[in-house]
Amino acid sequence: MTGFSALNTAAQGLAAAQRAMDVISQNVANANTPGYSRQRVKLAALGETSGATLFTGAGAPLYGVKVEAITRTRDAFLEAARTAAGNRLAALQSRASALHAAEQLVSEPGENGIQAVIDDFFASWHDLATRPGDTSAGAVVIQRGIAVGDQLRFVAEGLAARFSTMRDTLSSVVTEANEVAKSLADLNGQIRQSTVAGQTANELMDTRDQLVRRLGELVGGVAQASDDGTVSVSVGGLVLVAGVSAQQFDVTGSQELGAALTDPPTISWNGTAVPVDSGQAAGLLAALRTDLPDLNTQLNGVATSLRDVVNGVHTAGFTLSGAPGGDFFSGADADSLTVAVTSPDQLAVASSTGVVDGSNAMQIGDLSDERNATAALGGPGPSERWRDLSTGMGVTVQSLERAINVQDGVVSTADSAVESDAGVNLDEEMTGMLLYQRAYQASARVITTMDEMLDTLVNRTGLIGR
């Protein structure tokens, strides 16, 4: 190896060590940056001369070291597992949020819940039965009936408002997903250009993985990486992002709770329904298509059963003036249930005409006993239906909370695995920094030595005797 080739070798060593320290410095600076993957310098020795063979006896001189690549530490399997776990957690959380709001409307158990109002209503009939001619007791019956209707209407309107809010939220989620998909497609193009040009695209790939994870949290999906560094994302078998192209999803279906069962909200693409099974959108769809419509149907069942059971007994009785009793309640559902009776003298408190007693009022009051209500309707009464509604909701919410706790643990484990694989370890980086500092110093020492040697050869050789 000549002196000048040794200088070239040392200079290459300096450059490689400097580049390695730059990468380590970048790792340290981004140790707390979310989504950052630590990078490593891959060094390679420059090859031997073409004439160096076994038979010539010549050596195999090396010409130093070069930076062959700057690699990005990120396990695709661990990242996919973390994304899938996060998608599932997002679905559970968005669905639980909807049911928590509905649970607050129910207010059970409590003094202000519908069950308490129904109990007070039937109790007022018992009071009227003991004083059938008391107009004040009759007025209390009417007011308690109005209170039941108001409470049912309050819950029904609350469910409808929650449905409308979540429908808007679903539209916002899909809009954001479309924007993220477009950004991911644009980023795919940048990564492809960098890869073809032989440039490092590690930071772009980190951003790409963050976009893939965010897209999964919104609408779920599965990512598939290509050799050129781009990724494709499919949702329910439909491709949302393919290379540099991104599709756009829409939200269709009813915007009203009353029509959700016949025209349920749907995420679609060109008229084709997209089967979303994870992400926030999946949780919102479950609430919009199943949970809230079912609660509304059950609530309407409470209202209609209360109407039918009370009207059935009331129309069979007579007022104190001997007139046959009419319907006490009117309305077709929880939102429209009202009291048809306008004055106490229209209450059918007697069981037969010409008799001044409160036997019919007592019979209506006895409907608070679920056995009497079931016998009169031939099926579940209003109290039983309401208990089924509130109990079922409570069980569902509790199940979701448990599932969220479990899934949160899964996400934490996945985060730990990704961080262990791709995260920056400061101790490891400091060790690498010391290693490349020593390599830099060694290369610098070679250059200093060769400079001194060449100085001696050039400036001092042949000076004796002059």
C-alpha cells in the first residue's frame, strides 16, 4: 500500500465514522419522537484489485471502508400486530362511548329514572281508588301520567340526538380517513422516488407507518408492503390505498334514528358497502346500526305496553257520571306518548255504571305488579320491558369496559415490543458513539502519521552534505 493510498483509506475511514456518529446523534435527538425508528449504519469494506488472484501471489489489498446503507430498525410483524391491536381498541372505545351516553339517559337505578316515574304513576291510581270522588287525586293521576310521557320522550329524544351526533362523527372519521389515505398515497410516491434514486427514505417510512397506524385506528384495514417501500392498505377486502392511488369512502344511510333499522348507516365505495370490522368506524357503525336502534325499539316497547295495559283496563271502566272510560294514553311510540284524558271527571275509576267506587282505579294501580300486567297483556309489561332494557344496557357496557381493559393491555404489550425492537436505547447509542469516535481518532492518527512520514520524505531526504 502506497502512502497516498493509505491517506485515501484513512480519509474514507474518517468519512464513514463521521457518518455513523451523525446517525447516532440523530437517534439520540429523536429518542422521544413518537414513531421514530432507530437507524444503523451498514459499513462495507472496499474490494480487492481485479488482478489479485491466488495464482499471481499478489495480496488482496483493500481500499478502506464505505457506508453501504443506513438501515431502519422496524419489524414489520410487530408493527402489524400493534396496528391490529390499536384498531380493535379504537372500535371498542368508540362503541362504549355511545353506550355510556345512552346509559346516562336511562339513569337507572335512581330516583329520577323511568321506573320510579312509572311506580309513582301506578301509586297515584291507588290513592285515587281510596278517594274516587276527589278531583285533586284525579289531577295527580293525570300529572303523573304526563310525567311518564315526558320522561319517555326525554330518553327517546336523547337517543335520537346521540344517534345524530354519532352519525356526524362517523362522517368526520371517514373524511379524515380519506385525507390520510391521500397523504399515504402521496408519501408512497416520495418513497418510491427516493428508493429508485438510491437515497435514504427512512424518515419517510416512519411517517408512512404512522399514517398506516392512524388509518387503521379510523377505519381498520390491513397493510401490505412492497419491495419499493410503498404500502397498500385494504379495508374489508376493498383496496383503499394502492401505491400512489387512493380511493375515497362515503357514508350512506339514514340520518334519523327512526329509520336506522330499514336504512342503516353504511360506509361505501362506489355504491358497494365496505365491511369495516375494526377502528373507530366499526365501533360507531355497531352503535348506529345495532345498539341505538335496538334501545329505541325497546323504549318504544315500554311506551306501547304501558299504553295498552292502562288503556285496556281504563276503557273497561266507567266514570263517576256513568260514562264509559276512553283511552287514557294516546301515541304510537315513546316520542309521542301523551295523556288523552284532560280532566279528572274523565277518569274511569268505577268498574260499573251507577256505582261510586274506585275498584277500576285500584285495578289500574295493581298493574304495578308485573304478574297483573303480564296477565292483562299476554306478555311482558312496561316495568319488565324497562328492566330488560336497562339491565341489558348495563351488561353490554360492563362487557365493553372489560374488553377495553383487556385490549388496552394487549396494546401496551405490543407497544413495548415495538419500542424494544425499534426504539432508541441511549446506553446502546452512547456505546456506539464511543466506538465510532475511536474509529475516527484511529483514522485521523493514520493521516497524521502519513503526513509526518511524507513530510520527512519530501522535505528532509537528501539534505545531508549540502
